[in-house]
Amino acid sequence: MRLAQSVLEPEGYIVFSACDGQSALASVARDAPDVVLLDVMMPGLDGFETCRQLKSNSATRLIPVVLVTSLFTPHDRIRGIDAGADDFISKPFNPRELRARVRALVRVKRYTDDLESVDAMILSLALTIEARDLTTDGHCKRLGGYAGALGARIGLPESDLGTLRLGGFLHDIGKIGIPDAILLKPGPLTGDEYALMQTHTLIGDRLCGELRSLRPVRPIVRSHHERIDGSGYPDGLRGDAIPLLAHIMGIVDVYDAMTTERPYRQPRPPAVACQELVDEVKRGKHRRDLVETFVSLVEAGGLPLAGGYQHS
């Protein structure tokens, strides 16, 4: 890789080198580079396995990895793709090609970093909204944990569990558009005030819709107040028309509201809240199988301890 270093450093890049796969992993963790060039034929961990470990680590999986190799067989290229490689350069490489490929991948990394920064800003905004109402402290974190636990119990894939955890933080982000006089009103809302409060689902949906990375969360943000009898909002969805992840969030949202202290009442014990959910199933509000599974989680102590009645 000395040749690569001699080509890239004059272009203004800072180049870190490692003599083997383990050293490369340590260097990436320490130095957080924008691009990783891996020689396939390294001692110890080869380039394929080093790439695979980088791509399986949430802290490094978004860093572009280029495999540098003299191997040209389709089998070896497929191995590289399976390991998560973003690009390939064959040896001996052309210096102009190397510079062009590194430039392109650095741009990709910059775009990715920008998206992550926007996501972080949106999450911070969601927590700021929660902080407006001291009575809901920890609500977002609890909902993410509760929804993730229920999703795991019914066997949802990890991608959906991640969406549920993120949805816990973002489900009420649309409340940024609700005036404090309504959001923080200690007593019952009037009909007009309640109608305005309901628009937080639409506001949140539009906010998330502007970011591709948050689109999987949009059904949760928009539809977590829908009920299977059609009595929910904003669209009056019925039955299976309600997205599964939104339905899960709706159930845990009701549970958390009942088991946390509010200005107008004390928190209810988990058993009482579970019975109320069962009663709402009988009234056609929730799916029976989801509520029964959630109740079994509560009874078995399978919810994350994140506040609420359990800590009072």
C-alpha cells in the first residue's frame, strides 16, 4: 500500500497504514477514516474478513471499503460483495483511477455524514419537544423500549425493531407545531383544541417525509393513533389497513400514558393498565393477539425498566 500512499498524500489526503487485518481494524476504530483501502492478501485476517467485520460494526459500517486485489475470478469478486465491499481496484492499479475512485467515495462518505447529522438533529428536536412537557419525561425512551420488546416477542426482523426503537423517539415529533397553550393545558381540551392536537400526526409525517432515512418511521408517526374499529385518527383506518408497527406503537403508547403520572391523575399499576388494554380490545380498539402478547410481557417482567409506575 506504499504506492497508494505516495499517490494520495500529494492530493492532500492523510493516509494511515496498517500491516495486517487486526491492525487495520484498530486503526479504523481509532482514526475514523473517510475511506478504507484493504489489500485482499493480508496476514492474519485477510481483506475479505476485515471488510466483513468493518461492515458488521455499527460504528464503522458506513465507511466505504475498497478491496485492492490481483484476483479476478467471479468467485473472489462475489466474496468481496458478500463481505460488504463498496468498490474494487485491481493490482497493479492506475494512479489516476485510484485518485478518482477515492474522490468519489469520499463524496459518498460526506453525504452519509450529512444525513447522519440531520437524523441526529431530528432526534434532538424530538427530545426537545418532549422536554416542553415535564409530565412526559422519558416517554420517548420508554416507548422505544416497550415497542422493541413487543416486536421482538412476535418475531419481527431486526430492521423493524430498529424502526420501532426510532419510532418511539419520533412518534410525537409533530407536536412541534402544537401551541403550548394546548399541548400543556392542564385540563380537558375543547373540541377545536383536540382537533388541532390531532394534527401532530400529519405534521410529523411531513417532517419525516423530507428525509429518506426516516421514511420507514413515517407509518408510525402518522398512524399510531389509529384504531381497528376506525375510530382513530388522522385517516380513520380500519383493521389490517393500520400498519403493524404503528399498531404496536399505539398499544405501548396507551400503556405508558396510563402507568405514568399526569397532572390530572396518579399512575395506574401495570395490572390495571393491562386490564384496560384488554377492555379496549373488547371495544374494538386493538388487535387481540398484540395486546395478549404485550400483557404477557408485562406479567413476566419482560419490559425494559425505563421509568413509569415500576419506579414509583
